[in-house]
Amino acid sequence: MIRYLHRKNPNSKILVTGCLAQTDSGLLASEPGVVLVVDNKEKSIISDYIRMLGGEAVAKRESSVFGFFRVLPSGHTRAYLKVQDGCDYRCSYCKIPDARGSAVSRNAAEAIREARTMEDAGIREIVITGINTGTYKDSEKKLDDLIESILHATKYVRIRLSSIEPELITEKLIQLTRHPRFCRFFHIPLQSGSGRILKLMQRHYTPSYFINKINKIKNFNPDIFLGTDVMTGFPGESDQDFNETMYVLETLRFPNIHVFRYSRRSGTAASAMQETDKTIAKKRSEIIKGNINIYFNEYAERFRNRSVPAIVEGSKTGGRALGDNFLRLHFDPSYGLKRGSIYNFFILDILPDGKIMSRPVSEHEQTS
């Protein structure tokens, strides 16, 4: 990506940050066009570095791994509230613990204040994020307690949780999915449906545990949108291992699956294992991808002739809205709906390519 950007914009100054900037800063600094590599701990003041590169004098400020919300230009509807950083898990393929360090959690009172600030600035959806968000803990307040407190402290903004490990989803968190302002959405990484591969990955659950947890969530809230991550080509992954992964996916039928191929990271436990042929890994990825639209359309069909609350994301060139259940809706721009407003949308049709056609529900329909 760095080299691509340099080729496209040879006179531009490139500033790099992220996990690789933490673990391989020297390598990144040697790339053409890179003028600055910013440590992860300095990301919250990255705008100051950009201004300095432009020749401005900038007063020294304290950085924070959590950053602080800054009022965005009008029209923005979503903001991210980082409440956790670092990870104490040691998945055998991952370098994040080396790049981010041990798990730390944001002060709950500070996070709640920031959520209020976001709401006051006109933000309509706050996404709760972290590196391993489910491990959040401030004193006796855990992630589900924090989310509940934010919902109590705010009035209209809706709350969406980013990604969370299956073993960290509590009963209380599941119950919160029925709160009108907590989005009916979980992204829960599977990685593999093979018990043998999960052990090699040093994950914290078994396939049966994962299936039972997902079914428990679905039984409590059948309308919830569930996404997952799946890795193909992990070292030693056999045809049997892959078939077991396919069994889990066929059983649970996630409407969203992020599929990616194993990529070796030096210094990890997996880097010493015998790699799976990349051609096989690619083929397995394509097999999974071939089912994604089928699973998505099955989920979307649940909402045909039903209403979904959604935030308007655009209405000039083509009406678009994002449902609380992560469905991306399309509507006729002639309705003239204001960006950032929340409406109930009636689902008219789901096209073969997954495009969802809708219309806003009138006030009369909502009250009748």
C-alpha cells in the first residue's frame, strides 16, 4: 500500500502508523515517500504531526492510547469510542500483543462523558471499539455494565459494539440486544471450525462451545445480525479441518463472513509451523465466499414487508441508510430525507445481488 501510494503521489509525504509501525518501524521508515512513522501510543495526536509536517508550530500535548473525540464537520453520523487497548491473549498467528502491549481499559466515567459529548455534537451512532473489547474492566465495571451506563447517560444516540470474542459475550450483553438503542449486531470471530486447528491457534473455545453460544444469541433475539471472521490455510489445515469449518458455517449461516488467508508473521508461534499451500488456502477462501450472498439473502428475507430503524447516510445521488441490524438500505432520493436522521424503513424487496430496496414509513403508518 505504501509503495502504491508513493507511485500514485510521488511528491506526497507519507505518515505511517498502526501495528507494523510498532513492531517494524525501521522497515517502514526505509520505504520511499515515508517521512514519519508514528508509534501507536502517539496516534491520538497524529493530527499535530500532520500539521508539523506542513510547517505549523504545534504545542506539545499529552497523547493517549484512547484518543479524544473532536467535533466533526456537519453531516457525520457515526463516531468511534475506544474503551480498551492491548491484548493478553496469545493467538499463535497474531503479533498484536507485541505491538499493543498488555490489555488496558479506559476509565468508565471518562468513556461515558465522551459518549455524551458525541451525542451533543450530533453523532447518531457510537461504535464501541478496542483491540480485545470484551476484556474491558474498570474497577468492577465490565463491558456490559459500561454499555448499560452509556445507554442510561444518553438520550437518542444508538450504540453498536464492534468485535467481541465468543467466550466474552455475557448473558447481560445478550439481553441488551433488546434495548431499542443497542444495535442488533455482534461480530464474533470463529477463525476455524476445527477443534484441532483452534488448539494450534491457541484460541479460547471449541467448535461446540461456539455453536452453542451463537444459537443462544439467536434464540434470544432471532433478528440479530451476526458477522464472523474465518481464516483459511492455517499451518497444517487439512481437508478434514476445512470440512469441519464448513460444517460450522453451514450450521450457523452468518449473513456476513470476513474470509482471509493465513499470512505468516515472524516471531509468532505459528511462523515455525509448516505452512499450507497458498493455492489450497485461496481455493478454500473462494469456497466460503461462494456462500456469503446465500446466507446474507436468507437473513435479509426475514425483513421483507417489515420495518427497520435506520440512519440516513445519503439522499442526494441515491438514498442510503444503515439499519441497526447492519442492513444497508436503498430508497428513492426524492423523499429528501436529511442525512443523519433516523427513520423506520419498510423493506420492499431484496434483489438477487443483495441490494435492499425500502421506503421511509410515514408518521401515519408509525402511529396506526
